[in-house]
Amino acid sequence: MGKYPYFPKVTSVWTKKQKFDTISIKEVTTPSNPDTGYMKIYFKSDGKLYKLNSSGVETLSNATVSAITQALLDAKANLTNPNFPSYSDIDIITIPSNPTADKGRIYLKQIDANNDGMFILIKKAGSFVEVQIA
């Protein structure tokens, strides 16, 4: 799967770089588990850096402060000024499974032999429905 879960073939990389003086990160209690295949990193009131996997296993991070700081600075720079390609190729698929709560799922599928469509699975009136958007 590519970097973007709803578009598995999209693998473009953001290359915009920026420098920042500081990043402030609030101390928190253990957050909710991340989605499958993801990790969360955070500081707790003891001033230590922790990581949490999708199974709910919390561990003290052994990452160096400088490595984490650089990763956060790079992530913030990429989110502030991403560099997207002029287009992305997306595979035609059948209707995917429903997304997790508080998410929608965009995809392309074949309507008939002469037409393809862009669709979104989105929650309406309490259940997920397929809506054609193009």
C-alpha cells in the first residue's frame, strides 16, 4: 500500500523544507490507540517521550531528542507547504469496506463498460452509504 491509505498507488513524497525555531508539544496522558499500522508519540508529565502502538502498548521511547526534533520539524514543514505533483493515478477498484468511525473513503470504480466514477463512502443517518461525486 502507498503512503495514502485511500489511494494505495499514490507514493508521491513531499520535498518542501523549512526551518522553525521551536515546536511546542503539550504534555498529555496516554492518548487513544492509533489506527492499525500507525504509532503515536507524545510527552507525559514526567517529561519523557513515549510511543503508543495500535494494540495499545505504551513504551518509553529510546529515540534521541535531536532525532525526534528533526522529524517533527520536517513533518511540520511538509504540512505547512506540501509539494504535490500535478496529478495522481488512482486504480479502479470495487467498493471497499466501510472506513473507521469519523472517516470517509474516496475511490474510483467502474460504472459500466463505458463509464467510471468517483465515489465516497460516507456516514449518513447513522450508516455508511456510497455517494457518486463525479
